[in-house]
Amino acid sequence: MDGVVRRRHADEGESYFMSMTDMMVGLLLIFIILLAYFALQLQSKTAELTGANQTRAEILNDLQQSLKDKGLQVEIDTKTGVLRLPDDVLFDKGQWELTDRGQAAISKVASAMVEVLPCFTTSNLCKGARSSHLIDAVFVEGHTDSDAMVGAMNNYGLSVRRAETTFSMLQRNQPDLQEFRNKPEGEARSAPILGLSGYGPDRPIASGHSEVAKKRNRRIDLRFLMTTPSTGLDQDILRQKK
């Protein structure tokens, strides 16, 4: 009898051990499947981000070439997504009203944007294939040097006023720019791509206080931001807000 009891206890222990082993194998299999799924998701999102950055570089190069053809030399930085307009092309020192030369330059920029950007937005002006990577925003950024302003206006106010003047002149020259949106109108988070901001002296591109450095730092930047891949969590949040 004792032998039978011991065998039964041994069988129960072996069965318990096998059940635990099966459960651990099952959990490990689930973990491997989840790991593979997230690895594929990461690979897909990384490829999409890389494609968006490449598209942004193409946009900047096309804008630079279009402006060169129109007689305006501009600087681009494809890594940060910036098209740079030197201050001395646009404004007199300490002023926010565009000079005649500045108005002519902004007219050319607006024209180039209408030529290049439609198929990277939801604009009806797109005549070819619409890009799979759309522009999320184009910020007209005002920047100043570190010299203190005389009077009530400070560098932050000056940078904002210059950005606002440039922003308004772009739309005045090409009203269609107001219709360039990052998503079809009516969709969640649909908005015009054009915006503006001013940073005063806080984001210099040249170090030091020489006149050469100050001249570099006084500028208007057009900063291009591309749409980024949305996650399942993003979609859940959007659905909850509806």
C-alpha cells in the first residue's frame, strides 16, 4: 500500500512539474511572438521616419533650386529641416518692416513654395502623385543677435514681429498658401501648415559676438516638420476624444 501511495505522489509531482514546464514554454512562446511583433513595428516606423526625412531633404533641395532659378540664394540644412533667409536680405537693423529688397525676396519664396509644396500637403493644387510623406508644419521663425534693443521693443518682440511680417507677406503674395493643410479638412488634428514663432537671441547658429557672428544669427528660418508615424495608442486616444 505504501508503495502505491508513494507512486501516486510521485506521479502527481511529475504531472505538476510537467504542467509548470508547459506553462513556462507557453509564456516563453508568447514573449517571443510579442518581441517579434514589436521588432517589426519598430522596423516599420523607423523606415517611415527615414522616408519622411529623405522627403524633407528633397523638398528643401527643390526649394533652393527654384529660388536659385529666380535669382535668390538661400541656405538649407537638411538635417534640421531649415531653409534660411539672411536678415540683411529682408530687414534693416533693428526694424521689422521688410525692405523693398526683402519684399521681393519673400515674393520669390512664396512663389517657390506654391510650386514645390502642393503634393506634400492636402492642397488641390497638386497635379501629380501625392507624396506618402506629408508636411506637418512650416514655422516661420524669427531670430536676432545678442545686441540689446534700444526702446520698448526687446529682441524677443523684434523676432516675433519679423516672423509675423514675413508670415503675412508670404500669404499676401500667394493666398493659396493659406489652404495648404497637413491633413484633409475635417479630420482630427487637421491644420494649416504655416505657423510662426520668435526666439530672440536664444538660438544662435554662430558663436561669439563678432559682427560676422551677429550677422549670421540675425535671420528668418523656415523650419519644415514632417508628419510622423502614429501608433495604435494615438488612434485609441483620438477615438476617445470623438
